[in-house]
Amino acid sequence: MSTAGAYRLAPAASPSSPTDPLVPFPPAASPASPTESPSSPADPLVPSSPADPLVPFPPAASPLSPTESPSSPADPPVPFPDVVSSPAPAPVPPPSSAIKAGYWFLGINLTSINLSYFTHIYYAFVELDNTTFELVITPSDADILADFTATLHAHQTPVKAMLSIGGGGGGGDTFASMATNFSTRSTFIKSTIAVAREYNLDGLDLDWEFPVNPQKMASLGDLFMEWRDAIAREAAETGRPSLLLTSAVYFASHFFLPGYTPRSYPIDKMAVSLDWINAMCYDYHGSWDKSETGAPAALFDPRSNVSTSYGLTSWVEAGIPPKKVVMGLPLYAYTWQLKDPADHGIGAPAVGAGPGNNGVLVYSAVVDFNSENNATQVYDEVTVSVYSYAGTNWIGYDDPLSVTTKIQFAQELGLGGYFFWAIGYDKDWSISQSAFVVSCCYTLIASAIVALGKFGD
């Protein structure tokens, strides 16, 4: 009999995902950013960043972009396409130094972070003034940023201090207005570089969730190109190291769900202007869809292209160099109330949100819940995800095993590394440590193989 701390394996099957990007039918309801309110919904599958560091709130209903109209809710479900196997990635040498990053909120003291497990930490977030288009640095931000960079840089292995702008809590309209013309883009860019230098930051990150149409995507590309040029000029003029420039992006390179405006990221401009992208590979399913359980961050999905394997591969196939793609990993769970406690697999009928705040639990709370309720824990080999259940309570999440399996998948694709949303949600750094170890071991083994090959020559 399974108990807390012990796995029961779900029936094994071959992980798969449809390969037609135009027919990626997800389950009945479309998930959304955990920070968006029902009054101002946005695109589905919005893997974003909650305004409250401890509670990544999902909306109460399926979200919609303000400019988009979904199909009628009365429409019958669209049948899933035929299942075909996901392509196996060809092993390639890993990047020389894998990125091990995380976004940090104020929900955990900076001094409590085990910096040994990270190469880059993002300060999340600062906002953009909707009139001047300059960064808003509050007195609180000013005090914390100074301590943030000093603490990270003082670590025995210095950690890069990054400033993230935006987030999933809003600001999309302001970003769209800013990015529309050269003058306002220039004002924004100048402001970001000035702030980065004032607080001794190592880089800047844009989290615009999300440009809502092809025109806005084109403006995003112009912004990135001009931003990179300005960063290069500033570094040349001052003799200081060039600032890093990254962006948090949708899990896939294009938006393809039925009922929403099709659009793709400006790949060519992103590939040459950004140091890397942070693909938000989570929030695929959540308790906003009260009808059935789901794997919130599945590596594979046998019914659709809404999966991490599909998303990461789409970025590489679109033209982003693999080493510039960084995989996002969630440190929180979505929960449901089962309709029938005897029917408790992925996709089981549900009647509403389960434990937590609006059906959300951070990973540390999941571990505590499982222990306190003697929950059965199941590792699902098909999706590479974990779920637990106790009575009618059902929780979908990632744990050290599923996370390390995902990292190995990313390594085989030759990706640049991984990041967590969000630092402070872990339980005793268990996932962070496991991720760090598997990442470092892979690099060491690959380096040894290369060295042995040269020795053999």
C-alpha cells in the first residue's frame, strides 16, 4: 500500500504528442496565467508570475485575451487528433556552463536563499510607468535592489543579478503602447540601462505576457534589436561588461490554440538580440478547469501539443539556437476535488478546486499535505509528472524525480539550462538541489567523454 513518501507508478505507456502544430487540441478548458483576475483575462496557457509570492492565483474561469473571442462555450468538444510518438531528441554536447536560474519574490528573505544552487537570480518585478514609459523604482525597490546585487555578488561563487520587468499581473497594454514607436522604445531602453547600472545589476529581463497579435509581435522584435544595440553601445562607451538581455516567453514559439489569434514570436530578431529566452513551460492545466484533473506542466501529452517537449522543440525548430533556450519549471501545484475518489488518474472527473488558495499550493505545502494526509503519490511515466490524492483531494505537480527527468530531456536537446518559478516555493531546497546535481553531472560526464575521445586519438 502506498503512503506519503512512496511512489506508485501509473501504468506505463509511450509518451507522445501530436506533431501537427495546427491541431493541438487541449482538454476542454483553456488554462491561464495564475495571476490574472477574472475581470481582465488573457491568453490560455499563460505560465506567469503571481503578484503574491506565496499564492499564484488562477482565474475563476477560463481566461480570454481582451482582444480575442473564443468559440462558443456551447460548442461540442473537438476530438483529439491521432496520437503519434514525440520525436526523440538527438544527444548533443551541453553548453559549457548551464544556466540554473530562478525568479525571486519578497516572500522569502534574500539571506535564506541557498545561492549555491543558482547561477542567475531574477528580481521580480519592476513595472513600467504607463505615461513616461520609464521603469518605476519605488523606495522599497531601491533599498532591496542594492542589497540584492551585493548579496548575490558576495557569494563564494558569484551569482548574476537580473532585473525582470513586467510579469503576469498586467502591464501588457503599457508594453504594447511603449513598443509601438521608436521614440517611446528609446525612452524605455535608456531607463532600463540606467537602472541596471545604478544598482550594479548584471542583466535585464522582459516579461511581457503577451503581445496579442502579429503587429505587437513585430514591435517586440524591433524593441529587442534596439535594446541590444543600446546595450552594446553603452558597454563600448563605458568599458563596462555588456548587460545580459533575456525574455520570459510563452512555452511555445507560436500561439496556436483554437479560438485565439494565431501569432508567432519574431524569431530572427530574438535569436540575434537576446542572450537567451526563458520558456514558461507550465500552467498547461489548472483548477480554473473544474471539470477534470490535469498535469500542470507535462513533459509529454498523449492528447495534444500542449506539453513541454513540444514547446521546447518548437523554439529550436523555429530558429532559436538551443543554447539560448532555457526551460521553465514550476515549484507549485494545482489542485482539484475529485467527483469520485475511486477515479483518481490524470483526466479524472472533478467538481472544483482542491486544497490551497483557489486551488494552488506551493511545493513545500504539497509535501506537507501529502505527509499529513497519508496521500498516495503517483509518478506518471506517460506525462513525466506527479500527482497525489487523499480522499477527494487531488494535486498535480512536479517533484525531484520529474524535474530531473525534464532536465535530462533538455540536456539531450542541447538547451541552455533551466529556471524555476519561484524561489522560495521549494521544500528544503530538495528540487533545487536535485536539479543542480543532475545538471552538473551531465556536463561533467559529457566533458569526460570528449576528453577521452581526444585521448584516444
